Amino acid sequence: MHVELPEKRYYSIGEVAAAFDVNTSLIRFWEKEFDVIQPKKNAKGNRKFTPQDIKNLELIYHLVKERGFTLDGARTHLKENKHKTLDNFEIIRKLETVKSELLKIKDNL
């Protein structure tokens, strides 16, 4: 899954949930379960997610929803292999983008 969000400094929880096609409650739950997600909160308590938070959420979504990890398994995997997992995840996302572009070109031929 590739998240389509405009380039911004901060994203609301509604924007993030819509981009991932999940409920806002799941985003709040993952925030409590995973230390890598630390959105800023304004005076009202509204969460503002940074682009780094979005990358971390993408990684968690990939591990939990796409690869079928349990929450404990995903948490352990992130702690033990954070840099390796993040590098592999970014490579996979880039390859998926290239593949989709190539398929578009193929369809246009």
C-alpha cells in the first residue's frame, strides 16, 4: 500500500486515517502501542503527524496488515531490526512505484 498525501509539515489524524483507509481509533491505538509514533499535540489536544510519523505508520501498516505480524511481533521486529527493516521497506516501496509506472507504460502501448 502506498499512501498518497500532499507535501505538508503536519497532517491531522483524519487525513492520516483516510490515507491508510482505517479508522482514527486504529491510528490512536498504534500510537499507544508503538513508541516510534509520536505526533505533536496542539493546545486542544489534536494530533499533528509529521512526515516521519507517516513513514513509521506505513512501516507498521506493512508489518501488521500486509505481512500478518502480531502487534508484539511487529514491536519486537522494529526494535531489533529498525534500520534494516526501514531500508528494505523503502526499497520495496520504490520498486512498487517503478512497477506501477512500467505497467502504465505497457497499457499505453
